[in-house]
Amino acid sequence: MTPPSTDRSLADALALEHGPTWRNRFALAPLTNTQSNPDGTLTDDEHEWLAARGRGGFGLVMTAAAYVAPAGQAWGGQLGIASEAHLPGLARLAEALRASGATSSVQLHHGGQRADAALHGGPNQCPWDAPEKDAVAMTTDDVHRMVEDFVAAAVLAERAGFDGVQLHGAHGYLLGQFLDGRHNHRTDGYGGSLADRQRALLEVLEGVRAATGPDFQLGLRLTPEGFGIPLEEGVETTRTFLASGLLDHLDLSLWDVRMRPRGGADGLLVEHFADLPRGATRLGVAGGVVSTEDARWCLEQGADFVTVGVGAILHHDFAARALADPAFRVRERPVTRDELRAESVGERFLDYLAAGWDDLVA
């Protein structure tokens, strides 16, 4: 299939099969910010971090990864979408994003073997036994309950007023762990062959689509290579879900949109995905987009939208700036804490960034 026309503009609205049209081609990445309360409820700082990106012009504003069950919590300060207690803060955020003109989404997440057993009491759950991660193999009933947890979280997001959800199938978390052919040798239909390793994720997608309304948007984030996924399988998995008819958007987390395949295959990583038949599903890419030129380049490669991470930390209005200025590029790093505070980055988020990125916070 020939990629979509490359004469599109970043300012073009993006219509999807379900739900509202995005006002432009910029999506906020689901950025871990550790600002939620210990019980997973939304704080004022996290609310303002996200609402500011809505005011800053992004077409889609995505929350950080939100755990769908207590056993899936992967870090302190993680947002939750696992109980009625989480609903009021989420509803307030959905209302603020709608008022800003942005389309809104919650990223649904379960840490699996990458969860923090000290936070939820352990042991962690995983498709296989992983004692080094304090993780035990899930039973078939556990897999079914996991599917139910993701579906219930999507229903909660819809009740809160969000326009949709995105499933976190990337970065080696639980849904992505099922795709790991190195370790997932289950014999109950959820492991072994690639089709069986895809089954849990497919059942979540089917469950969410069946349990939510016709205007609810459903997305998926995938790692195209790595975490036990060779490039060939990443391509086939992406092909499968693009062709499923279940998705409105699929986001490829590339780390760097211009990177080459880790396994040594020819060309750029994005080139292995741009020509896949996508039907009505919109394809996005993420990784290292820090300028208008970067974002335009992604559309030229065949992407339908561009997901922005660090650029949105440095400028709450990255999208508006990029749309207004063809030469826009983010400020030089490192930046001061006061500069980031002015971009609605809260204190706990600042501490997290300072601890994890040497070149970001001065």
C-alpha cells in the first residue's frame, strides 16, 4: 500500500474512524511524571501539567501510563485508573482538556514483571516465571482477569469523559511481555507462536471496543524492535493490528525517529513500517522530535501524526510554536528548574527529570 500523501501539513486536522477529529497532527507522548498521589489519584500538579499541553495546542493530549490494577503499578507517583476513587480527578482533567480544544486519552498500563512489588505487595505477574524479577507465571484465569482489568479501565475512562484510551503494548511492560518470543512459551493459547503471543493483546482490544461506545477512540503503542521482539515480528505484529479494524491509531515508539534497526536490517527503522496497509487506522511515530523540521520529516516518511516527548517538557506550547514557525527548535539544554516551572512542570516531575537525565535539568 502506498503511504498517505506527503503534501499534508502538520496543521491539518486528523479525522479518525471513531470520536472527535484531532485539530492537528501533534500528540503529547504519555510521559511518566511521578506526580500522582500515593493512591494513584490525580494531583493539581499533574492536572496542570496536562491541561497546559492542551492549552499549548496539541491535537491529542495523553496521560502518563495509568495502572489498570494495583498489581500493575510500576513506580511511585503513578497515575491509577483502577477504582472509583480515581474517577473524580480524571473527570476534572477530561473536562479541562475538552475546554482547551484538545482530544484526550488515557494510556492504560500494567507493569507485569516490571511492576514494583514493594508498592503492591507482590509477587509480580508475568506470562512466565521470572524469579529474578520477583514474578510468577500468570494462570490462564489470571490472563482473563488482566483482560477484564484493561476493559474496566477503558470503561472508567469513558465515564470520566475522555475521548479514548491507548493501550501500552510497548517497552517490555505486561502486554508487550506476551509478545516476547524469547521467554513466552506458554501452552494455553497465550504463548508460543506469534499469533498466540498476540492473543492477549487482541482480546483486550476486542473487549475495549465491545464495552465502549461508537465515539470512543482506541489506540495502541508498540515497540517495533527490542524487548524480545525482532524486527520481522515487530513488522508482522504491527501489520496484524493495523489490519484488525479495531484501532483508531497506532503509535510506534522508536526512541529516535531516524534510528536504524538494532538488528542490522537495511534502511531506517520507520521505513519498515510506513508502507504497511493501515486502512482507517492512523499511524504515529515517536522519538527525538524537537523541531518543526523533525515533525515535518515524520509526515514525509508516511506518518499520520507525530508524538512529542521531551519537546513538550521544554515547551508546554511546543505544538503551537511548531505550527507557527517552520524554523522552530526547542531551547538548548540543560535548562533551569525555574524555566521548567514556567512550563507547568511540577516539583516531583522536576526531581524525576533531574535524577534520570543528566542533560535536561541544570
